[in-house]
Amino acid sequence: MRFDDVSFAYPDTESRPILKNISFEARKSETIAIVGPPGSGKSTIAHLIPRFYDVASGVVTLDGQDIREVTLATLRRAVAVVQQDAFVFTTTIENNIAYGDPWANAQRIERASESAQLHDYILRLPAGYKTVVRERGLSLSGGQRQRLAIARTMMLRPSVIIFDDSTAAIDAATEQRVRSAMRLFAKDRVTIIIGHRLSSLMHADAILFIENGEIVERGTHEDLLAKGGRYKALYNLQVRAFDDMQPNQEG
């Protein structure tokens, strides 16, 4: 997947571009992380890949083909976006997970749930996978809804999977287990992670720091720390915040 000099502005803000000259590429099995302040254009990048919007200039390609030259149905089978606010239907958990593949067998559904760290929770429910959840998932916590969305996406087997701040409601320990379980799943796919919690993306093959719609820093976690720029400042801020929350061990 490649972004080649991509710029974009929403129709009502054409005088103020959201993205400016964005270029990067990701190959199968690679993970690209995107981080930056709110409003910097991170989610807009995610929305351009499945063509929720079309680029204003430049081109986005998959396997060398302009994504505007393929049908939306074909593109959206290849690209899956896991968003922060996952929609849950009033039906069983089993049906919610298998929404994109209603004929999937129970074994596939359970494997996806295990990878999303949701299986054990489901087994504790009185009706297990047959448990009916309320509209919009009001009977589930935010983290459980996000894990359900991850399991649902894994059922689709996309070529490109995009996590758009989709683990924000999941505690850090569970998130690490989800990431570990998904490494095998991501082996033949491009993975894009958009987030604010650096612990969830520091393992990426490349990290892009976006500010005011432009890539201002790029590199691995170690590269960016060594540069001592915006990423390092954000990392130090989060490390300090974590340290401040730890109980005082003295005395």
C-alpha cells in the first residue's frame, strides 16, 4: 500500500487542507503507526484508504493499482477499519462477531474471539455465544465493544487492517495480549495503527508523527527517541504521567 504525495481537504474546508503531501508505503507483514495531536489528520488518512473520501491530489495505491480504479465493494473487502466507537447490533454475540461472514462456523468465530481476548468473557455469560446484547452494545463495556469489533474484523481476513484508536478503552495489559495474538494474523497483511497511547504502537516497523496535516517525523521507536523531537517529547510526557500514577514505594 502506498500514499504518493497525497493532499486532501473536506468539501466545507477546501481553503484549509487537512493533509498536505503525505507519502509513505507499507508492505505485507509490515505495521505502520500514525501518531500526532488531535486534529492533525490521522483519522483522515485512515478514511482515505477504503475511500470514505477521495484524495484531492496525489494517489493511494494497493498492489500498484489506484484505489479509485477498483469497485468500492472490492476495495472494502480488502480494507477493514476498526474504529474507536464500534457499532453493536441487537442480536447474539455470535452473530455480531460473524456479521461480515454470516456462514462462518463456530470454530472460526471462537478463534477470532480468542485473538481479541473476548472468548473467556463470553464463556462466563449464561448463554455464552448465544447471549443477546442490547442495541449499540449498551450491555457491554467500552473495551468489550472494541474487542468485539476487532474479532469481527478478523473474520473478514482483509489485506489491509486499520486500527483507528480502536483500543483506547482496553486496558494496557489486555491490549498487549491482543497485539501478541494478532501477530500471526497480521503476517500477510498491512497493518495501520492510529493511536495516542505510545505503548500500543512502539513496536511498529515505522512510526509517522503527523502535525498540521504533514509528516514531520518518521522512523522506528528507537530512531525517533534518538532524534529528540516531537515524538520524544510525547513519549516523555506519557512516561512521566505513568510514573506519577504509581504508588509511592518509600517508607
